[in-house]
Amino acid sequence: MTYATIPVPAPNEVELDLLLEALYRLYHYDFRSYSRVSLHRRADLARARLNCATLSDLQRRLVHEPSVLPLVIDAMTVQVSEVFRDPAYYLALRREVIPHLSTFPSLKVWVAGCADGEELYSLAILFREEGLFDRTLFYATEINRRALAKAEAGVYDLDRMARFSQNYQQAGGRASLSDYYTAAYGRAAFDRSLRSKTVFTEHNLATDQVFSEVHLVSCRNVLIYFDNSLQDRSLGLFADSLARGGFLGLGTHETLRFSAHSHLFSGFDESQRIWRRNAVPEVNHAA
């Protein structure tokens, strides 16, 4: 009599599963549908930062030492961005999307996964220069509380400003980026007025729901860290959030072309990863 061989998961896979389960069950942070390759890399970074020999040691500390949670979340989330990162994207928003948005009497913009706030300030400056800032409400959402606090503070290292300024000019900036921040002691603080129309709040694309109707969703370089199911869930949230004729902007290496929700959108400027929510309600063919 023979028995089929039952696949046995590698020990590091089991350790990672238990770590993710601890994060979810104890603290309600759900990383279970993130890209597996990215998860291994980020979890190992958390392990190293906390001087743990194994992921099991990290899980033990997470269970018994809640104070380590912010350090773990910092490692598990990616906070890499720039003001006006990928300038061609913002130039396309300025030239192609803004003329459509300007037809709405009031606007709402959702910056999903805002990291340390660079994308938010880029959009705030762009909307101010195009005359839409005063009638726009921005939602800046992020899973990482410490990153959200940095976004709300709007303070960055001064040595990053040269690159930010270069991006701004390439994105069609109408002035000098230095007009929007004050520099002192090696730091640069963006003008508080730029965040005067912003609601900063926690939101988890893996577990939370739609919270408002918006006219633009900008979610750049976030979906690349998700598996296919979580990408689909996120795109479904964006579709449900967007007003008819609203716009969705994704990152350079992201697409909704193969998503279950792709039929709800039309290509607008796919070279810059911008889609438009269909204005005509979809027909229910099952009727």
C-alpha cells in the first residue's frame, strides 16, 4: 500500500504565516494578502531591526511586547516616495485631467497609501496652481500611523529638496518649489496651508471599506506589494469610491487591465497609468 506524499511547507513559510496571523489577530493589521516575496523581505528586515534570530523570535516579541509593534509596522510597510515622483504623471494630470475636474463645482481627492505625504503635497501644489485647491477636499490615508503623522507634519530633509524641485519643474510647475516650504536646521517644512484641506486618517485597503465618493484616486506604487486578490479588492474599492467620470491614477508598474473591475474603467492616458471611471452605468446582463 502506498501513500501520496503530502507537501510540507518550509519552516520559514510557517514562521511567516504565524507572524502575519499574530499581527492580524492581536493588532488588526492584515498583511496576509500581500505579495509573498515582498513579505519575506519586509519581515526579515523587521527581524534584523529588532535583533531577533528568527521570525519565531520576532513573533514572540510581538505577542509579549506590544511596544515593538510600531517598529514592525515600519519595516512591513514601504515608505519610499518623492514630491512629484514620476513627473510625467503629474504633467498628465495637469494637462489632461485637471480640465475635466475643473467642471465639477467641488472636488474630493483620495491619496491612498500616502506614505510620508510626498504625493499629497504634490497634488495640493498642483491643484493650487491650477485654481482648484479651494474647492477640493483631500483624503490622505495610510496603514502606518507613524508615516501618517509624518505626512501631516510635512517636514522633510533639506537635502531632498533639490530632487523634489527638479521633479516639480518637469511636472510643469508654475513657480519655484521653494515658494511652498520654509527651510531651517537642515529640514524643510511645507506651508501649513497646503494641508488645510486635508483629512489624514488610517485606512487599510485589505480590510476597510469605501468612506466617501471622490473624483480622483491616486494610489501609486502600492498595489505592487499586494497579491492578485488584494489588488482586485483595492481596485474594487476605488471603483466604488469614484464618481462617474472620475479618474484613477496608479504607479508606473501597476495596471487594472487584468482586474475583475477593468470593465468599469476606460483607458484615459494608460502610458501614465491613468484610467477614467465609466460615466454610463454598467448593464446587468443577468436580468
